[in-house]
Amino acid sequence: MLIFTYGTLKRGHGNNHYMRGCRFVGDAVSTEAAYSMNGRGFPFLYQGNQYVLGEVWEVPEEAVPAIDRLEGHPEWYRREERTFIVDGKEVKTLTAWVYMQQGECDSGYKGRTVYWPQLVGEQS
């Protein structure tokens, strides 16, 4: 299973140890400007109008339940399939799972600056 990571699961971040035994596929960007990102201490994605940068990982099925628990799937985050352009050994478009916030963004988070520089561009 391919999973797109954009926060603490990425290389060099606090929860990357969950990716042990997984294969790094490459750096990636969303194919659609359909995201917004906010968070306090950790990022979360929800429907918006920006592209998002991250990483794609090939995750063995037996590792998925632990990552789902970390992400609070399906109560907190919901795992959804989306497409990403991946720059690995070659540039290609892949479908991967991404953890999206359930429902609307809480107004206490919306519009706050996020220290994760993963959003690029903006569609008007």
C-alpha cells in the first residue's frame, strides 16, 4: 500500500519510526490544489485550494494498523486515496492513501500559520 506523508511521519520527524520496514518511494506533490494545512504541534490536511508537498512510502499491510491508530483513523483522520506526482528514481504520478481531517476545520485552527512549509501555490 502507498501512503503519502506530510507531517510527523516524514523522514527526520518524530513519528518516522513508524515507517521502519517501509520503502521510501520519493518526494511528492499533490496533483490538485485541493488542500489546506493547519495545526498546533502537528499538521493536518483538509479540503482547500493549495498543493501539498510530502513523501510517498510503500507500506506493508501489517504496518498499516499501527499507522491508522497513530492517525486516529477513522475517527480523527480519514484515510483517502488521492494522486501525487512522485520524484523517485523517475518522475511519475501515483495513487496513494493520505490522512485527511474529518469534516470541517475547527475555527480555532483555521487560518493559523503552520510551521510545516508543505503547501505550495494557490488556486484563485
